Amino acid sequence: MLVSEVKTKIVYWMRRTFDQKTLENFTDAEFLEVLNQVAIDLNSKADLRMERYYNKTTAATTNYELQGKILKILYFGYEAYGWEDQYYSFVEDVVVLKESPDGDIQLDVRYVRDIEKVLDDNGEIDLPDHVLSDYLDLVKEKLKMDLGLQQQQSYHALLSAWAIIMANKTHTLPLKSGTFRYWALPEQGDDEYDITDHYVSQDSIVADVDGDYHFMPD
């Protein structure tokens, strides 16, 4: 849904709800800020923009660029012997591995990315289609809060309630692909390749002169 379509859908509601002086003092930039903030709030609470990165490593490469700024990692599969010694962090849209990997190691990263903000009337709201009707309702509540018709608590209460509903509408995490392989020792099965909990804070990451990220020396 484009910003221009959002305006068309709620312009008459705004005229009925707010007095003319209030609307005259409400700028297009402020309207865009409301649209972006509601989308950010919903995505943050309901994990609406779940993405998957499924690619193999390049030897000695520790930085891997994902599709959009990473908010959280839901699952990180790292299919290699020595998986237990591998750690990771992320900065903006880049996953950073601590140990330099061999080539052709399968990475399977399920994550929530940040939304892309709209900048003008031609911008498209970066949310799944199935939540846009609820999104519009919440935009109205945010406008009433920002323009002084209701308390802040009302918006956040509705946000929490709708986020639960939207989370239930959102697709669950995709099933892990691939075939399980069995090694001589049971503890070396593919189910051991989950390094999701091997996350290290961004405080441990530094950037070099070329803009690549690295873990600080231990």
C-alpha cells in the first residue's frame, strides 16, 4: 500500500475527527513519521518482517550481508565440524563470524529485519498485505494520541493487543530444509549445528579501514 493510498483511505476520517486548525498545523513530514513509527512498532512486537539467508560461506570471509537491517536472529544454522567454536554478531545488515570459516559451509539464518521507511507519497508501506487493515486502524489511534485526543497508554495497549493478533496471522518460521545425515557418533548429527545461542554483543565488534567488521581480539 502506497502512502498516497493511506491518505485516501483516512483523509475523511481525519476531517471528521480533528478540527481544521489542528489539521492545518499537521505537516506531511509529521504524517510520514506516524506511518513509519506504527510500522516500526508493529514489526518490533510481532516479527512481521521475517527473512531467511540461505547461502554458503566463502573461505576466510567473516562478513555476510543480509537483506535489510537486522533486528534479531531467530535461528542460525552453521553446518560444519567445529560449529561449537563458532560465534557471531551482527551490525546493521551484516552478520559477522568470529572464526574465519572454510568455504562452502552452509549458513541458514532466519531473522527479523527492520522496515524500510517511507519518504514520500510514492513510498510503499513495508508490511505484509494481510496486516494492512489492522495497520490503518492503529495509524488512526496513533494520530489521535499525537494530536491530543487520547492518552499515550491507549495507543500502546492497542498496539500490544493487535501485535498478538498479527503475530498469529504471520507465517511461522520455515522448516529447516535439507536431509539429516548421520555420522559415526550420534552427537555429530545435523541437529548439533544450531549456533543461535552463540551470539556476542555488538560491543565486541570493530570496523577496519575498509569498512569490514571484526571481533576485537580476546
